[in-house]
Amino acid sequence: MHPIVEREQLSPNVVRLVLEAPRIAKVRRPGQFVIVRKGPGSERIPLTIADNDPETGLITLMIQAIGASTTELTNLQVGDTIQDVAGPLGAETHLIPAGHAVCVGGGVGTAVLLPIVRALSEKGVHVTSVIGGRSREWVILEKELRACGDVVVCTDDGSYGRHGFVTQALKDLLDAGGVDAVYAIGPVPMMRAVSEMTQPFGVATTVSLNAIMVDGTGMCGGCRVTIGGETKYACVDGPEFDAHKVNFQELADRLTTYRSFEQAALQKQKDDEAKGACATTEIRA
């Protein structure tokens, strides 16, 4: 069992959980992830390790409530436990040794980006983080990122920071010149747009692929992606790859495979919660 010792609501659907996982905390490197299972019968969910403390044995996970299983995890409170936390899995991020890196985060991708930004900053790399959200309440981790370098905040509605998408801010930075590498993490359409934008500039671009994963060892084949015409497995060869070699259309198609099942599971969860609330009201009455 892995007890939760801290919980913070970062945005309407993103939660920060700090939990005990001493073995993982000792060896985790930027870019690596874990697969968690809340308890018997629960779905296995891959989550990036946002931070780790080898001294206290704690790791930090940022979870976005999308389906039934992730909603179940975000509902956990301090004192609750997660039964299984397997990892660290995946390959370590390839960090440029010097120069100027632009790190682009969309939605919960900002949380995945944080350990990369910190690692680059520690190496002395000049980092500009470009992060976005629908509105101000959806922007996360701005303070933490500012401690590591420059930050450009974008909101779709213009309620905070720059009005527009993160890709527009990235284009301005590329046009200004002096960008040595780009790291982009977020929804597939955003990562694809970033890749298409940086390619004409010849700027090396790394993306983290959120492929469907089951076992985390490459045996199930669920996370297979095509990189430069070759089949790779996100859980062991990635999850980070050269953006200019990724078949984004294939990745997007695979991610829709179980969408109907996820929607059905989420609706059942909501129905069960509604029934429970009605039963409680009747008892009190």
C-alpha cells in the first residue's frame, strides 16, 4: 500500500497527490512514469512522476480526471492509499546540455513538463516555458515553472496572460531565433501542431506520447507507435520521441479505440454516485 500524504487541487479537474513510494523515489529520473492501480479490479493507469524526494521516499503525481478510473484517483484524500505503484518505467528524457529550450505544455501536459523544466534548469539551460489553459483557473504550476526560467501563459479566452494558443506564442519565439530545442507535452493535436511548426526551423523537438498502456513492459503491444516508419513501444522505448518522426494520425486513431467504453464507465460511475446521494437523503429524511 502507498499512503497519500498530501493532496492539492490544481485546477477544476487536475489534482496533485504526494504519496509514499521509497524505492521509486530513490531512482526515478526525469521523463519516467509509473503505472498505478487503486485496488483489486481497478484499471491500470500510467502517470508521469512529477517530482521525487529520495530522502523522504515521496513521489508526486499529477492526475487529470477524464474517465472513471482517473476520477476515482482524483477523489482520493490524505490518508487514503493506492495499492499498486509500479515503476519507474520508460526511458529518461534526453536533455540538451546548454542553450535555449522552449518547453510547451497544454493542459495536464504542463505537469508532465515540470520535471523536464527543472532538470534543464539545473544543467544551466535557459528555459522558456509556454503553458496554456481554457481560462485562468485551468492554468497550473506557473509559480513552480517561474522558479526555473521564463514563463509565457496563454489562455483561450484571454482571461489571463496572452490571449490565444500556446502554438502562437511558440511561433513568436521561433521567429525571434535562438531556440535550440523544443519539448512539447499535451493533447495530440497540440503536439502535432508544434511538430509541424518547428520542422521548417530545423529545431529538435521532443514529445511525450500518451499511448494506451497496460503492462508497461512492451508485452501487451497496446502502446505501439510508429516512429520514423518503425514500430516502437511507448512504455519501454519512450514515452518521449523525436516529434518529427511520429505518426500522429496513427496515435490519434489508437487513442479512440476504447473511448465508448470509457464514456460508459464514467456514466455508470456518475449514476452510482447519484443513487448513493439519493439513498443518503432518504435515510436522513
